[in-house]
Amino acid sequence: MIKIKNLPALKTRKSNSHKGSYGRVLVLAGSPGMTGAACLCAKAALRSGSGIVTLGIPESLNPVMEVKLTCVMTHPLPETKAATLSNEGRKEIMKLCEAHDVVALGPGLSQQPETRGLILWLIKNIDRNMVIDADGLNALTDNVNVLHKIKKTWY
């Protein structure tokens, strides 16, 4: 195990600023049995210095996330019968993306076929900087060519 002793300090926030001055992160995450992944990702976004973090979560999981995440806004989204994100939420998700600077996509979203298709569609269509993790990466395993169709430059 490597112990990191000297983490860079977050810059001191200006007294005349507000949370919206420090970036807006949209986290699209979670499914039954995987709310922990959504919770960890949203909290990590806050701890990294983001001013506003919104968690887009399947609607039936929203009540539990509202209790777990008191400093993160939650946004219930349309879900499949398996309680995972549904294609029906495409328009709503894209509207949420417009109000955020960065999107984190994937933690605990599941590999349910409809959700997997939604993930690939989102990767191609979101015009924001994006962090793709966990089930977002799983969706890419047989579809790496999707990365050539994204709207933002990636590294």
C-alpha cells in the first residue's frame, strides 16, 4: 500500500463567491443493489471541490439517495422495469447535462440491455467533459468505436 502524505490543498474560496462559482457536476449512477457506487461518486465529486453536484438516479431509488446524500441534489429519472435508467429519460438527461459542466457516467448503472444502450447513446451525444467509469466502461467493451463519435475531445 502506498501512503500519500502531501495532497494538494484546495484553493481557498473567495468570500464573494457562491457554490455555483466552483463547477457543476452531474453524476448519472445507481441501480438496485448498487446505490453505494452512486453515493461514493457523488460524494467524491463534492470532496474534490465541485460547487454543485446533482445525482441522476432511477426514480424508485431517489428516496433512499435523498436520505444518504444531504449535500447532493438528486434528480429522479425514468426507469426500466428492472429499476435501471431507461431510454425514456434521454431528453431529460440531455437537459440536465446542459446545466452542468462535467458528467460522471457509469457507477452502478448496471449492464441491463436498455440501460447499456442508453449509456452508449449518452457517450455519443453528451457535449460536456465526461468521466466514464464502471458500467460506463463495461458498456464500451464491445463498442469501443463509440469513442470516435463523441462530441468532445478525449484523452
